[in-house]
Amino acid sequence: MRIFRAVAVFSLGVFVLGCATARHADRGSEALLEVDRAWAAAASEGKDLERIVSFWSDDATVVPAGAPVVQGKPAIRAFVQQSLSTPGFHISWRSDRASLSADGTMGFTTGTNAMTVPGPDGKVMTIAGRGVAVWRRIPGGEWRCVIDIWNSGP
Amino acid sequence: MRIFRAVAVFSLGVFVLGCATARHADRGSEALLEVDRAWAAAASEGKDLERIVSFWSDDATVVPAGAPVVQGKPAIRAFVQQSLSTPGFHISWRSDRASLSADGTMGFTTGTNAMTVPGPDGKVMTIAGRGVAVWRRIPGGEWRCVIDIWNSGP
């Protein structure tokens, strides 16, 4: 009986954990979109370098369209700093979807973006793009972007 | 005592589950890279459309550099079929990294690719790229790519 009871309690525990995980994932995808919106707002404002950079993990990889891969927080900070100090630079994006692993420890967001940069003729041009970000929860529960890639359409 | 024992058994269960999950994730990232290698081999061979297409989930999204977003298996099949029937077309890729959620239900791979396509002057040209794929385990445990995006460097 004791074994039966222990198994029953264990099974109940797994069931409760399972339900909690499913609810967690539902709430989690909306929470992740909120984090992404806060990031997009900071990036679009283009003023607070440390806040913008804080959304990436320390070991994040950025794969920018038309530029070398940027690996790790110090390189990402320099990349963002250079972008923000480029005359006419502006970035905006909007994620339309977030999806999580069953346990809510990993997720991805997809969306569209627009980047204004100096063109080959020196005049600023705005390039429309599509982006995918992969996210991980760090200890404490906050989300950090670990992979960040975008490209342009036709 | 019974409560204590039940809690102890439950805690042991969670601990064992936790260890199993961690081992699972370690084995899982190598298994995911193997799946990706099999996919790359089929795509590089460029002969078996259905096998190539089978690695994507039914609801997958492909975000090709320089082309419109391709959404869902039928559209992806048409996209791949068109690519394979393009004279001179060839694709190859190699993923260098796979990383999974703690529960092994989601993962991503990153790597480099090369695509040979007819250029603007009609001669074939090979474009080097960097790609990110997001994967999900489907019921039964197999991996399917749910998001697929790539771009080119400088």
C-alpha cells in the first residue's frame, strides 16, 4: 500500500506538473511577445544601448543580413553601438507569433522589420525584412534572445 | 511519516526526471544534428522531393533570402519542386550546432549553406549563406523543422 500510495502521489505530481507546464506555455508565448515588444520599443527609440543589449543572452549569436555573424555580448554591444551612431539609422520590428517548447524553456518569435540605413549613394534607405529570434529562459525566468537572424524578401 | 515519505519519493521522482531530461537533451542535440545531416544529404542529392519535404512540419514556415515567405507543406513542396527543376540548381548545408529546450521538445540548428542558382546573366552562381532552423518533436519523437530562415553575409 505504501508503494501504491507513493506511486499515486508521484503520478499526481507528474500530472500537476504537466498541467502547469501546458498553462505555462500558453501564458508564456504571450509573455514572450510582450518581452519582444519591450525590446522593439527600446530598439526603435534607439537611445538606451544597455537596455537594448540586455535582451540578448551573453552567448547570443546575431546573423544580420548582409553583414558578418556577431557572436557574444561584447561584439553585439559594439554592433548595436555602431548602428545607433550611424547617421539616419533606425530600426523597428513587430513580432506576429511566439511559440514555446512544452516546458517553456525555449521559444521563438517571428515577424517583420524595417531598417533605415545610409544607402550606397549616401541617402538613407529603408529595407523591409523578416526576422526569426530564438529565445531561452535564464535562471530566474527571464527570456533572453540566443539567436537572431533576418533577411529581405524579393 | 507517510507524508514525508511521499514527498521524498516525489522529490526523488522529480530528481530522476530532471537527470533523465538533462541526458535526453545531451543525446538529443546530437540526434538532431544527425537528422539535419540526413536532410542535408537528401537536399544536396536533389532527387527525392518527398523525402526532402518530409523534414518540415505540416505547418512549417520557410523564410528564403530574397524570396517571399513560404507557409505550409503544400507551398513548401511546390517551392522545393520548383527549385529542383531549375537548371543548375544545387543546395548544400552543414549545421555546426544544435541546442535543445530542457525537455527536448524544441531545438534549433545553425550552420552555413551554399546555393547554386541561375544568376541575372543566365550563368549559374553560387551564393554562400548562414541559416537557422527551429525544430519541434512531433508525437512519436521525430524532429520536424518548423521555421527555416537563411541570409547572406557581406
